[in-house]
Amino acid sequence: PARRIRDHPLHGIHETPGHNHNLRSLPNPGRFTARHVRNDRLIDALIAQAFSALRVSPGARAYYEKQRARGIEFNAALRQLANRLVGILHGCLKTGTPYDEATAWSHRAHALAA
């Protein structure tokens, strides 16, 4: 019988930008292994973009500093900033609007003002 997706042993693996999780069936029925595929060039480009954004974007700098204040290490905070920038880019492409610093980080400004 076919297994439901939620009963799959690797259900709940989430993909992040630059990562792809491929499942490979083992010779034994019902056994699976995860193969993590990474696009190193994409990840390097995203980290470089996040690092550059730290110098020119006050919103990105505030987001990064908030992560660091929570005790998150440099690379992890930079990676989270890169993921946030990808989310902003996705929103811009989805709605067809150009990037605007005030719009992209406005919810952070409200949280800082409160």
C-alpha cells in the first residue's frame, strides 16, 4: 500500500534557498535516506548580498543586529539576513513592484518604535 506523505519518515524537511532535499529509496522497502543538495554558488552570492546590505541598508543592519543581540553567531545571523532578503526579493517579483527600503523594512521600524 502507498504511504501517505505525512507518514513519510522524512516528512517535515523544509527547503531553504540554495538547498534541495532529494529522497532516495534504499533496497529495503520502507527505508529512505535524504540527500542534501546545495547550490554553493547561490549561497555564496546570497551571503555576499547580505554582507553588502549591512553597510548600505539601515533595515538590514537593524535586522542583523537584532539577531546578534539574541546571541546568534555571525554566520548564522548573516544567513538569516540573506534568507530575509530572498523573501523580500520574492515579494517584489510576485507583486511586480520595485524594491523600496521603507516598504521592505517598515514592519521592523514599527517594532523598534514601540
